[in-house]
Amino acid sequence: MAAFDAHELASLHRGLEHFRAGDYFAAHDDWEEVWRELSGHRRTFWQAMIHLVVGGYHYTNGNLRGCQGQWQKALQKCTDLIQRYEEPIPEPITCLHDMSRAGLAMVEGGTDPLPHLEAFATSVVSDTWFTLV
């Protein structure tokens, strides 16, 4: 798996900064710029990350159905990745899977998932994810 180039890394970092700031649409734009050129596991993982932030965007705009749809897609992509990997499964995949599942449960249960999503963005996701997946 080739390393991300400097431009891709800059876009991933910018996306992470936007994610941490709660600017989910901007995070989507930054990560989608990189995602378009990816293939294989990386493409699937970053598409799931994009689904996660787009779901957050929908939630902040009161579109619960859109949020649920995006988080279901993220969860399915993670499930697909987990099934394709042999042990050990990279931590970013399991963390994203758990976040997607928990977020869905919160929305379906009428609980605001944004504090959980914000904690995930600031304390779980890190720039080391750019080299692991």
C-alpha cells in the first residue's frame, strides 16, 4: 500500500481539523478529494469516514433519516472491511464500526449523538489513521 502524498496528507489533515471543529460538510469535501483516487480497503475505509461526517452534517440540520442512512452505510462498509481482514483488524476500522453502531443506536433511541461524535473526533481519530488504513 503506497503512502499518501503530501497533497493527500494535507487534505486528510484539513478534514480532521474540520471534523474536530464540527464542520462536517467541509470534512466531507476534504476527504472526498482523497477518496476519489483510492482503491481497495483504503477506498472503502475513507468512504465510511465520509459517510460518518455526512451523517453528522445531516443530524445538525435536523435530517434524522439522512443521518441514519449515512451511518448505516458507514456501518456496512466497516462490516465489509472487517470480514475481508485477517486478524488483527486495524483499530481505525473497529473504532469507526463502533462509532457508527453507537451513533445509529443513539439516533434511533432519541438521544443526541453529537457529543459522542465530537468525542470520537477529538479523542479517537488521529493522524496516525492516515498511515494505518
